[in-house]
Amino acid sequence: MLNKYEVVIGLEVHVELKTKSKIFCGCSTVFGAKPNTQCCPICMGFPGTLPVLNETVVDYAIKAGLATHCDITRIGKQDRKNYFYPDLPKAYQISQYDLPLCKEGFVDISIQGKDKRIGITRIHIEEDAGKLMHDLNEGTMIDYNRCGVPLVEIVSEPDMRSADEAIAYLKKLRSILLYTEISDCKLNEGSFRCDVNLSVRKKGEPEFGTRTEMKNLNSFAFIKNAIEHETKRQIKAVESGELIVQETRRWDAIKGESYSMRTKEDAHDYRYFPDPDLATIVISEDKLNQIQSELPILPDERKKTYIEKYALAADAAEQLTAQKQLSDYFEMGVAHVKTPSILANLMMTDIFKSSCGDEDEMNFKISPESLAEIVGGIEEGTLNPALAKKAMGYLMEEEGSVEMILKKYDLEVLKDIERLTKEGEAILEEHPRIVKDFLGGKAKAMGAFMGQMMKRTQGKADPEQTEKVFKDIVDKLR
């Protein structure tokens, strides 16, 4: 059944901006404070209070738009989106309706070596709502600290056709935002989360099916699982003759399934109208040029440089530029090496990745200069990749220079002909068949000898010298 259908996915990504104060008042935005200690009459919407727009919020939103190739709305406004929910004390949210700050942009992704462009419909600013906390004993409690925390909502076109494409888009978008430094994009703190709009249709059909929306997913694994589950659920429903209802659903990560929360509203249900308490947003040419000049070199541009200047494979360049901290680390290290590809390969090993911390907060245990020194050892032939990984492991666990670690654990490549010859003779005495196979023309005999030599020398034997020793010993035995 899956082969008969096509899934259509659009994403609404909510990104909390890294401002010190909220969007319309001076309350702190610091995460993790005691409940209801970072709110005031303005962000709680008390009668008689007036919001004042935080200019940095506008600057950050424009920066996000420019980084994703959007057109910028020069004269805009803010609107009231009316609905009642307990974590929204005003019973409306200040957002943007018909004049978003940014529109008609795109993000390029790469899936299995194929490039694809995902359209961005709009990026608009709005205030976050509070947070409901459900307790079986205490009931439902509300923390209003998050009320008024500034957001940008980034709405994609329905251009994605698989969970993998959706995850690739989210990771690329998150990478771009981290490069611009407008948000910390911490998934575990909810500052980067998304709603998944999903429908299915039979392959070849021009019309979209009825979509559902899954709310507030803040884990790439949850998003992938939710998309795959909802795709199967909708296909099964369509195949059995059931009508898909436009609704909001909630993903239960523990049970691995979604369930209906409420019917999905349309724009007219929110009764949008311009907020009468807020002035028109006017973006001058000078302001636009200033923000444009503040943009850093973004992931796609760095990726292109890594391919053209450092001769890295596209896949390696994609991985290294996915996170700004990782890319910055590479650039600090590559200044000290002759062979960038060796540095890139070491940075993509599991042992290096284990030193980086998590994707929200990278904390390298090896300095880029030390890793560059290890690369230098490989370039000079005093280290091989296996020994380099061992050295990296020791550098993560204890203080000391690369030179000290290499001497302490005797990690240099073994090139001593006398030592290798002694080991080689012992190997062939224990495994006489290796000589017989080699003389019989079997190429694998050399590999067998090399494997035994590496085993006896803990991976330190120099391959070139080992091959020479083997041939010299065999010549004497002919």
C-alpha cells in the first residue's frame, strides 16, 4: 500500500529568539527559572497595559529571512490571533497574518547525494504562550514564564515527500539559525520545535489530501517516527474508505502513536485583526543593509569552500558544516595541516564525536591544535589512523601534550627492520601455510601476514616495511 501513495509534508517551525528580554516587555527570557517568576502585567495581558515591540526581535527575524533567501516586507504590522487556551492569559496571541516580515524564501537540502530545494512560505514574529504542566495528583498547573518570549515561526511549502527529507530540512534550517546566532535552537528546552502538517495522496494525483497537524515536536527522532506513523495511519484509513478529518493531533512518543486533540482551525476561525496598540513596522534600506552586513558565512557557502579549497568530498563537507561549532573547529585546525582530508576523516570518527558533547552544546575535549598535530604525525608517517585514534582517546581522558601522550603509550609507527624481521620470522614459523600460499600465487597470503604482524605489534607496524620484511624472509626460504 505504501508504494501506491505519496506523502506530502509541510512544517511550521517555532524558534525562540535569543533576546535578553521578552517581545513586548522587559521580563527575562532565561530558561529554567522558578515557575511564574519571569512574568509581569504586560506579558500576562492585564487590562490597561500596553505592549512595546522589542526592536531586536525584528532584527533577528530579518536576519533569519535573509539567511533563507526571503524577500523582506518593508512596511508591516502585527495582528491579534484570537483563541482561548489556559496558557494564553490574554485569550489572543500577538502574531502576524497577511504581512509577515519575510516571505518566499528557500532552504537547499541534500538527500543521498541528491539536492532538493524546500520553499519557505513565510517567516513571522509572534509571542510564545505559557506552559501547561499536568500532574495526576495536583491537576494541571500553568507556568507563565514563557508567555511573551519572542518567536519566529518559519512556515515551509508542502515540498517534502518523506520523513528523511523533513529531518534533512529541519537540520539544515537549525544549522542556518545557529550560524546567525539568533537562537540557541535547543531542542531539549523547546526553543526549536515544529508542527508537522501531513497528508497522503495516490501517486500521480494532482490534488493534496486532507491534512492533519501534529503539534510541538522537539526531537528529530520523534518527528521521524511521528511522520512515518501518521503516513501509515492515513493510508490505512483511506484504503478502508474512511474520510481523513482536518484535525490537530498529539504524538505520544512512549506509545509510538498519535491521537486526536481537536478539529483544526482555519485562518478565519482566529478572527485576525491588526493590533491597535502596536505601531506599523517600517524597515528602512539602511536597516536592511546593516543586517545583511552582519550575516556570517553560512553553511552552504562554507560547504562549497571545503569542496573547492580543501578538496573534501561533498558528504564530508556537509557533515562538517552542519554545526557552526564543528565548522569553526575544523577551520582552526585546518590552518595547521597540509592534508585537510585527514583532519576531516578524524573529525568524523566515533571517538572524536564522543568528545563533542551533544548537538545542543558542543564541548570539545581535544583542542584543534592538538588534533592538527596528530594529523601531522599521519602526514609524516610516524602515526597511522589506528594509532591516531588511540592517541585521541588518551588525550580525552588525561591532560598532556600530544608528544607526551605518544611517548607515554609508545604510539609511534614501528619501522625498525630488525624488530619487524624478528616478529615476521616468528609469525611464519607459527603459520607456515602463509609462505606456501604466497608461493602458490595466492594474493591473500600477504594480507594474512599483515594481519598477524599488526596483531603482534598492537597495530604499530609500518605496512610498507612489513611488506618488505615479508618478501625478504620468503626469498630466503625459497
